[in-house]
Amino acid sequence: MTVVDVNDDVKTRIAWLYYVEGMTQDEVANLVGMNRSRVLRILAAARQDGTVQIRVTTRMSRCVELERMLEDRWNLTRAIVVPEPQDPNALRAIIGAEVGAYMSQTVAANMTIGLGWGKTLTSGVPAIEPRAADGVKVLAMLGGLTRVSSINPSEFAWRVADRLSAECYMLAAPVYAPDKRTRDALMGHPGIAEVFARAQSLDMAVVSVGDLTPHSVFSEYGLLTRDEIASLEAAGAVGDLLCHFIDAEGNVIDHPVNERVLALNPLSLRGTRQIVLASGGWHKLTVIRAALKLLRPTVLIVNELVAERLAVETR
């Protein structure tokens, strides 16, 4: 069998494993049941025929099918479904790369872009193609962490703005105030009020969702106490969107934690022209579904396993 006899799915799988997941040629050969020299020829052909540029440009047929099903079921303008990686730990970076690529393709001059936060979104920054300044503005839609980390919302917004040569507006306050009274006082600060005012006329919002597992950012960075997390779960919370905790039906729950968060209320995003929701992992299925109900996004970027379930759910 020659290289041209290999179907597109096999060629795309080999290119994906090698170029996106970073496996060696020997590892790819063992996984797909071919010898190394044949894998090498297929990779070379993939580069020559345009399948592989910087990214894998063709998509697996099942993922394409799921994309159309998701678009129909959830009234999306576009769905992007990524294949399940051999290493589940690679999923966050793969979805993030799709976010960066999507922004590179769709951000236009003079747009105002609101950004959420999280490890998935942060991992996509290197995939955003640098561009010359053309009037783009970037807003952080939530406050920052008092303890420095790679996923600080303000740091993420600044890094995106740097790639886009954009003007950046940040909420210079902690994402959670100690109480509602302090939060309300901070909201009256002219600089913070300006960011919230600008967020009412976004051209694009890019968000992810978080869960309440022991590995969530809320536990990892001590944003909330164990008692607060337990109380949120008891109140029906399945995760967060812009640090507002929501239930399985996509309702922002009535809870003291939500009263002291310094972030744009996700309900206010519904009028945004384009909303990109990007997240993945089976453990986030429930909160992704809830966010779909709340936000009604135009674009969903998700992994194959979660897409399989969301695509067949009844209305």
C-alpha cells in the first residue's frame, strides 16, 4: 500500500499524534500499527500536501460529524471538536491551542474582546498569531489573584493583549472581596467602573468553566475555603463561569460567595455578538452543559468525549 492509499483519517491521526501531541515517530508507529519508515513517509506527505502546516488542517470525520450535531442541537454558529488525546493531561493545551487559533482567524480591527480565565485559556496564548496594532481592545472580565500564578486573570489578559498589540483594561482588584460591602465599594472605583461599562459593548467574549473538584483553581490557590466549597455544592453549584457559581440548569445560584465576586455577571454577556466557550474533560460535562444553557454561546470548543454526550441530548 502506498502513501496515497492511506485514508484521510489515518493520515490526520498520524499527523495529530506527532505534531500536536508530541509523540516520537516510533511511538506513533507502535500506536497505529505501522513501521517507522512508513510513518515517516506519511508525515512527509502530510507536510507536502498541506495537511500539516503549523496546525493539522484536516479534521477527523467523526469530529466533523459531532461538530455539525452540536451546532444543530445547541444553535451554535460553530463547534470545534478535538480528538481525545492519548495523554488526558494534554487535553487542556490542545483545546487552548484551538482557542488561540480561532482568535487569530476571527479577531478584526477595532474589536473589543472580553476575556475570562483558567488554565485552558492561558495555554492558548502562544497559538495567537502576533499582529500589528489596529485598534483592538482587550478587557479582563474578572479581578485577579492576590497570589501570583500563571493563570492570573489580569496576567492572562495582558499576555493576550501583547500578542494582539491591543490596549488592555484590567480589573485591579481581587476576584473575591472579603464581603459584599467591600465588593460594592470597589465597584464604585472609576477605573473598575470603566471596565464594566466597556464590557457592555463587547464584540467577542472568550470564556471557560471551572469545576469544584479538589484539583480546581479554587482549591489549588485557596480562593475559597473547604467550608465555602461544601456550602456551594449543597446549594446546587456544579461549577463556575466567570467565578459566578451556577447550577446544572445554568442558573447563577443565590449564595454569599456570588455576592462578593468582582467579575462580570455571565448573564450580561448574552447580548455579546460572539461568545466563545472553551473547555473539556469528562469531569466538566455538567458545568459545560450548564454554561451552554446560561450563555447560549455562538462557538463551542470541546473534546470528543464530551461532544458525544452533548450532541445527542434532547432539548
